[in-house]
Amino acid sequence: MLDQAISFAARAHAGQLRKDGKTPYIAHPIRVMTILSCHFDIKDELILTAAVLHDLIEDTTRDYESISRHFGNDVADLVVAMSKDPRLPEQRREEEYHQQIAEAGWKAKLIKMADCLDNVQDAIDNSMQCRACDKARWALELIEENDPREVHQAAAILRDLLKSLQPA
């Protein structure tokens, strides 16, 4: 399933670039999946698949139905949880997005932390990095005491990165 998701996401993101204007966008979801696998030690194929697909609804023409048809409702539900509603005004959109990640459960929190980690590391200037760090701090606020060990380990990695970026 994961190899099919990578191809599906690569086709959906074809022609899109990261904010540097050079890097193919698909590098981001692949890095998010890699962070989950290599840094957060996640082996659950459902989580890794949703990570590769996490920006499809928000940034491509793919929708819940197409994701569900190819990868199942559990993956599609996680992708929806990772997607902002572009129809809403920005302030409300961000508030509702935060709420839906919180309500989506620990798997969505893991993907969000990997997404934040990649965005912090991939920022092309100080302004972008500051915004990415703010979003990472917000993601860390979602962690609850009863979240699984994997979530707390991922949070520790993200916290360490943020600490390393603070001026001494």
C-alpha cells in the first residue's frame, strides 16, 4: 500500500514546488513519512501511507472519495484530519484545523509533528522558520498525558529541535 501511495501522491503533486521554487513538492510528504519511520520509529503502514498523502486534499484535486477508494477509509480519515478547509476565513480555518487535529487522535498528532519537524528543517529563511516553529509549538500543545509512548517520543524529538534553534 505504501509504494502505491507514494506513486499516487507523486502524480497528484506533479508540477508543484516547495516555497524555494526549486524543490518538487513531493519531497515534503516523502520526508514526513521518512521522519515518522526513521526518527519516530513508526512502522504502521496506515500511518506512513496517510503521511505520504497528508497534503492531497488541501493542495491537489484529490478528495476523500479518491483516497478512500485507493487506500481505505482509515487512511482517508487521517488525510481529512490533516486538511484545512480553504472555504473558511483564515482565523477560523486555523482554529478549526487545530480542533480537528486534536479530535482526530494520536495518529494524526504523530503525522502533524512529523510535518512540523520537516517544515522547521526545510524553512528557507528566518521568517519561515519562525512561523514553522510557532506551528510546531502549537502541535506540541496537543499532546495529552494518555497519548501512546510513540507520541511522547515524537514530541521529545520535536522539542529538542526547537530548543536547538533558540539562541543561547
